[in-house]
Amino acid sequence: MDAQLLTYIFVGSSFAIYIGIAIWSRASSTNDFYIAGKGVHPIANGMATAADWMSAASFISMAGLIAFLGKDGSVYLMGWTGGYVLLALLLAPYLRKFGQYTVPDFIGTRYYSNLARLVAVLCLIFISFTYVAGQMRGVGIVFSRFLEVDINLGVIIGMCIVFFYAVLGGMKGITYTQVAQYCVLIFAYLVPAIFISILMTGNPIPQFGFGDTLVNTDTYLLDKLDKVTGELGFNAYTENTKTKIDIFCITAALMFGTAGLPHVIVRFFTVPKVSDARKSAGYALIFIAILYSTAPAVSAFARMNFIDSVQEVNYQEAPGWFKNWENIGLIAWKDKNDDGLIQYSAGNALNEVKPKFNNNKGSSGERALDNKPDMTNSNEVYIDRDIMVLANPEIAKLPPWVIALVAAGALAAALSTAAGLLLVISASVSHDLLKKTFMPSITDKQELFYARCSAVVAIFIAGLFGIYPPGFVAQVVAFAFGLAAATIFPALFMGIFYKRLNKEGAIAGMLAGLVVTSIYIINFKFINTNLNSSENWFFGISPEGFGFIGMIINFIVAFSVCYFFKKPPASINQMVDNLRNP
């Protein structure tokens, strides 16, 4: 069977499993819908947390970023894994002990204010929709390339699957679906990595193959990669080009942003006991480390294979995978010297890259083919970094079933995180806005109805983000992490460890972090993109790292403002003391 038919079988089978789990674990109460009845085993919760946390950015985009950034890309590994440790140690057990449904619920109760709750909901929705945009773009890429359907239809199919297990099953359905999705995505990530590691280095363990010699040579993989990238005009793969302050800020923003991600935090509300929250955090870290320790090897393999496959190859004889990705606009070639050979080197192949939708190929693609070449350099190849993991098995000429498996894994990663985010949005609307603020008299049954209705609306909006994506996956996700670091994390951290912080300080801090970080990122990433360079950044800090500065501003504003107003009531101090008791 060819790769496309196998992809239909693998993807169709996985979707059938997800739908079956949703029907089996249908939520019958708000307790089931919001926190799975607090009955999830720590190991299952650890797997679900790993799937929820390892999004399309982790599966699809992270290795692509590292493949092109080299050592500079290590900030994503350090930031995301370090942030999870921060979350597990500083927040998860205490929030589980609080015992409610949502992050805004904690903030509204801790800061004894519906306004604080509303600000938290605003930040949470902003973060979640920003994050879900990257997931839906990942869904669109997989469907348009591997299933050769219109990107709009692909996103709609993804929306329908999420609808089944998010709207029908709620957190209960999502949890057990994410257990299955973790199994799919980790298997799909490891199998091609092991294959390629054996082919390139003879070592079956990718983490060791990453530092091993190439087959039948005494040359180490990284030494070869440094040499080749240097000859093509790129920076050496193992050298940093970012400034130390930018590396520090990006890592910190990703760390504190991870610790403030609402869809990950809420996972710790689903276990029976506080001790189970700690255990599930440990299990999740192990499950996450399996993929994250493999990612550097996948990145190096992908970059090396890509260069070997296209460099100096006659375009008419280009490998099939190149033409396949070119057809959907995620690779483009411009023959600048009219020799018919593909020349890949440093520099932009095109003057500008503009997305085009609904083209006759039925994808987000052919976006680069109509743009004029950039004649200031010799590079003739445009490549979207989001495709490196997806294209890697094809580039390495692995069996068709491996290609199909990777497609199913990418969809599992994107849909698992999308479902978690959409449920967070749904719970914030139905529980925090309606039940806790505007409609306190509604029954449990009515609240469950509103939760499902808000999930439907959230899924529809997420679908629009998939059809009209605002940027490549990791770019959009970096925005979400920056916002989480600048808004949610300080409010949670100080809410647990600083009893003096009152509602006025918390509200002012969250708003300050949200406004400052949003303006900075939107300015450089979406408006004045021509100014997005280190000489124009604040102290050389990139938009990906500015969430750390927004977090510091949040802390400063919150500390300053709180002393102009009354201390929190004694009941709040007692609640905080109770949270911090073991």
C-alpha cells in the first residue's frame, strides 16, 4: 500500500478510537466535564498531561526550529522542560489542594473579586486562542500534505473530532483520549528517529546517535553538520548567535509561561488527592522527557538529510517529497542563475512570502511560488520550518507506513492540546463568567449545557484560526507562552506565596503584563515585521523573550499597587495558610 492509503487507515483508525473513548466516557455532570470527577489515576493523568502539554509546537515545530537555529534552538528545550518542573514544584500541588475547577476560579477566590476573576478569564482566553491557533495550523498542514484534501476541509474534520470528545466527554473524555493520543504521538516520534539514527550512525538510540560518528566514517554527525552549514554560509550548527540576555529571557519566558498555562494546570485538578498531583507531575515529566530528549537528534538528522537530498540536484530530477511539499507551498524553488540546479545556502530565496488560501491544490500552499526571488543572495530554496519533522521520513526514504504513522502522530499532538485549550475556554465562560459572576442561580444541568455551548463556539473560532493562521506554529505558540508568563503565572505564584497581595495589586499586575507584552509582540511579529531585529528590540530582547520582562512588570506593578490599598481579609490569609500546609 502507498503512503496516502496507509495514512487514511492510520488517521481514520486513531480518530475512531478517540470518538469511541468519548462515547464511553461521556460526562454526566459539571464535575465530570470540568475535572473528570477527580478520579484519574496518576499514571493516566501523567500521560494525559504529557499529551496536553506536547502540542503541535513540540511535535511538529520544535525540531524544525532547532534544525534551522542550531544551538540557539536549545532555548525551547530548556524553557519548556524547565517550566514544567517549575509548575510541578511551585503550583500544581497547591492548586489541587484548592480543589476547584478552573484557574480563574482560584484567582477570583484568592483575590476575593469578580473583577480579578474577569481579568483572569480575559488573559486565559487570550492565551488559549493564541495557543490553539498553532494547533489548528498543524492540523491543516498534515491534512493538506498527507491526505491531499482542501485545508479548510481538513480543519473542519479536525474540529468535528475535537467536538466529539471535548463537547461530549468534557475533561473526562479528553483525559482518556489524551492517554491514547500520547501513545500514538510518542510512537510516531520515536519510530522514524530510531530508523534514521540507525541509517545515519548505526546507533539505534537517537539520543546517542546524535553524538555518534556517521556510518563507515570517523566523522561525527555534528562535526559534519558544522562543516556543511559553514560552507553554505550559515552559522555553525553548534554555535550560538543569540546574545546571552536574549537566550536567558527566552528561556525564562518559556519556563514561566509553561508554569502559567491554564490547560496544563487544570490537569492537576483531576486526580483524587494532592499527593496524586505530585505523582502525576513526576510521571508526566518522564513521558515528556522521552520526546524532548529525542528532539535534538531528530533536528540534526533532518537538517543533514535535507541538505544532502537537494543540494546541486537537477530540479527535473528532484526527489518526490520535494515536489509534494512544493505543491502545497511549504517549499519553493527559484532558479536564480538559470542552471536548473537546486542551490541551497544562507539567505532568503524570496523577497516576501505571503500565504494564499483555497488554491486549486486544496491547501494553504503555493504561497511562495508567486513571489519574486531575492537576488541579493544565491539561495534558491524556501522551506517552511514546520515541515521538517513531517518530511523527515520521506527525505530519509523510510517505509510508507512510517510516513503514515508520523501524520497520525502529528494530528494526535495538535488535537490533544487543542481539546485541552478549548475545554479551558469553555469552563472559563460557563463556570467563571456565568455561574460565578453573571448567573449564579443556574443549576448544574444548565451550567453543563452552557459549558457545551461555549465549547462549540470556541471550536468554531479555533477552526477559523486553522483556516486563516496568523503565523508558523512555534511563532504563535511563543506568543501564548509570553502572555502566560506575563499574566497568569505571577497571579498564581503570589496568590500562594505572598499573603499581602490584595485584589487591586493582582488586577493591576495582570493588566500591566497583558498590555505591555501584547503590544511588544504584536508590534514586532505582526505589524512592524521589518523592524524585528536585535538592534530595534528593547535591550536586544526578542519578542519570544519579552514575556519575561512583562512578568517582571507584573510583579513590580502588583507589589507597588497593593500597598496603596487594604490588606486582604483574614479569611483569605487563612485560606492561603491552609493551601501551604502539607
